[in-house]
Amino acid sequence: MQFSHVALGAVCVSFLFMQGQPGGDPQFDRGRALFDKPFSLVEGLGAPEMNADSCRGCHHDPGIGGAGALELNVSRFGNDNGGLGPFTNVPGGQGLSKLFPPSVHGREEYPTGVAGADVFEQRQTPSVIGHGAIDQIPAAVIVANEDVNDANGDGIFGVARRLIVASNMEIGRFGWKAQVPRLADFVNDAMFGELGLTTPDNGRGFAGLDDADNVADPEVTQAQVDDIAHFMAMLPPPPRGGSIDPKVTEGLKTFHSIGCAKCHTPSLSSPTGPVPLFSNLLLHNVMPVGFRGMSEPGADAGFFRTPPLWGIKGTAPYMHDGRAEDLRGAIMAHFSEAEAVRVNYENLKTSEQDALILFLEDL
Ligand code: HEC
Ligand code: HEC
């Protein structure tokens, strides 16, 4: 135990060092401190319920801004008429907070028997490292890879998430269902949804404007929102492992030949250069037939955004709800649109499967 503890410490230290801005960037430092900061009740934390007291409380693996463990999953809920549909939101929306004021019995557990809800969906904390580069990818680049009618007949579709923001159509790129278009929008969204903190109204509809506590709104200033957005935007993409093992090169070839790259697009272009994220940022259904989950306009139950695979080695568990413990489990959890590709993987020789995993671990 002692050894793994030491090793983990070393990883964190080098990771934090890497995230430093040697050139000096006060806004980055302020944003990082705010991302790390445990907010308190007198500052308006909770509405009154919440999921955690800081951004870092969930996003910390393998360093600040990273992913979160299974027990930090957040929950969504709704009603899908026993699986028969149609899906409807229950009053109050899909978000379900897990922390309640001390006066509430069982306040660290999700309430059972939420009125009218019969379907629940867990959401795993994804890493936000490298998301500044994803923010730079033009909407047209994402839309160009759509295959709404499966024109090439490979069983794989791919639809961009279209959102109406301040009366304009924008393309979603963040969140498991690509429900948020810009990185800065997610600061407002998470401040309210995860921490129960209100932020100023910027007219884009992602800020929580008022809540049930007695602290004056907005509880967080626009400057603070901007600082956190800047911190996240400046986090460089996770560095490639850079292994020279020939098996890694073999794994890359397999990644293409069996069809993983049809959704996990190695790179998308942006004005600041290619973004090697291994995602097309499009919605696909890779859930098993009969999957029940959250439905939103433009993203039915079972449709999730292809997740980026850079830095994937350090962000277990995997899939939107953390259903897969490791990378092999994640591949085996691909169905529906990815059925044929998963079968291709199953038909590989063990040594070829191993090479594919080595390649993924090098991303
Ligand atoms: C309780 C745990 C928790 C806390 C606290 C939290 N997050 Fe998250 N974060 C999540 C989860 C879960 C998701 C995925 C949500 C979804 O798509 O439904 C997410 C998604 C994100 C994303 C999008 C990532 C992607 O891959 O597209 C960003 C950006 C983000 N969070 C930023 C923040 C910021 C900023 C804060 C603090 C204001 C914060 N989060 C606080 C759990 C948390
Ligand atoms: C049809 C599109 C599609 C294909 C083909 C596909 N994937 Fe995925 N992949 C997805 C989607 C969508 C998810 C997210 C599903 C979820 O969250 O439940 C995902 C999730 C993953 C994850 C988990 C990521 C995370 O952050 O949790 C890994 C790893 C992965 N895929 C690797 C692969 C590999 C390797 C292949 C080839 C064997 C492959 N995928 C083929 C669309 C695809």
C-alpha cells in the first residue's frame, strides 16, 4: 500500500508541475485557485442542495481538472413510462443533487422514490483537460462529419447536437450528451448544478440566477466565472505517452482497421492547429438495445457524444455512467451502432487486442 501511495504522489506532483504556467499568467492562477476552492455556505454554496463544494471535488484524477471516481457520479432522473416512452421530465428537471442540509435525513444519499420518476441515469465525471482546444474547433468542422442517414451504409450514423442559445443555433460539444456548446457555459452550468451557486445572467441560458438560500445573487462574480473558464481553456491537452514499442504502432493500425476511428476521429482541425482528441464530437447510440436513460431534444435516450480518448489511461472508470472498469470493458460495452466494430475486436487474436490496449494507454 505504502508503495502505491508514494507512486500516486509522484504522479500528482509531476502533473501539477506540468500544469503550471511558467510565463506567468495571473488569470490562470486565479482560475486554478477558484477551481480548487471549497466554497462555504455563507458564500451561497448549495441551493440548498448540491453535489460537492468545489470543482476539484470531482475533477481531480490524475490531476486538478481531471476525472472523478465512481462514487462522485451525479444522477439524472425522469419518467419514460416504464420503458415504453415517451420520456418526460418530472417537475424540477433532470438534475438530482445528493447533498442536502444537515436537517434532511440520509442527506448523503439520493432520495428514493422521487415523485413521478421511473428512470435514473448516472453520469461519470469526465476530465476537462485539453478542453480549451476542443472549444476552438469550428462548428462547421464537427457538422462536416455527420452521417445522419448512414449514406455509406456502415451502420454508423453520427449527428451533431444542435442547441438553441439566445435564439441562435449552436453546436454542442461538452457534456456526455454534448448538451453545452462552450467551455465558459459549463462554468455557469456546473456552478449552479453541482455547487448550487448562482452566476450573473449573460443571456446564454446556462447560469442559475436565483436559489433558495439567503445569500444575495449572483453568488459568484462574472470575473470569477471568466477566471475559471480561462484556467480550463489554458490546460494543455494530455501529452502522448510517446512509447516506441512497435505494438503501439500495430494497435493504431488495428484501431483504424476494425473501425474505432469511424467515431473516435484521431484529429479535428481548428484555427490554432489540429486537435488530436480521438473524437468526432457527434452523438451515437452505442448502448445495448432496450437501454433506458435520459432523453433531451436532439439527444434521445442512449445517444452520447463520442468521448475524446486522449489521456484515457488516467480516467477510469469509463462510459457515461462508469459501467466499465477498464479499457477492455469499455470496448466490450459498445453495442448498437458499434456492434460490428465490437465484434471485429472480439475476433482479433489476443495479441492484437493487447496491442490495441497498449495504443489506447499511450494516448
Ligand atoms: C459532483 C461532481 C462534480 C462537480 C463538483 C463538478 N463537476 Fe464538472 N462534471 C461532472 C460530471 C458528472 C460531468 C458530466 C455531466 C454530464 O454531461 O451530464 C461534468 C462535466 C464537466 C465539463 C464538461 C466535460 C466534457 O467532457 O465535456 C466541464 C467543462 C466541467 N464539468 C467543469 C466543471 C466546473 C468548472 C466545475 C466547478 C464550477 C465542475 N465541473 C464541478 C461532475 C462534477
Ligand atoms: C459508433 C461510434 C463508436 C465506435 C465505432 C466506437 N466507439 Fe468508443 N465510444 C463511442 C461512444 C458514443 C462512447 C460513449 C458511450 C457512453 O458514454 O456510454 C464511447 C466510449 C468509449 C470509451 C470510454 C471513454 C470514456 O471516457 O469513458 C472508450 C475507451 C472507447 N469508446 C474506445 C473505443 C474503441 C477502442 C473502439 C473500437 C474497438 C470504439 N470505441 C468504437 C462511440 C464509438
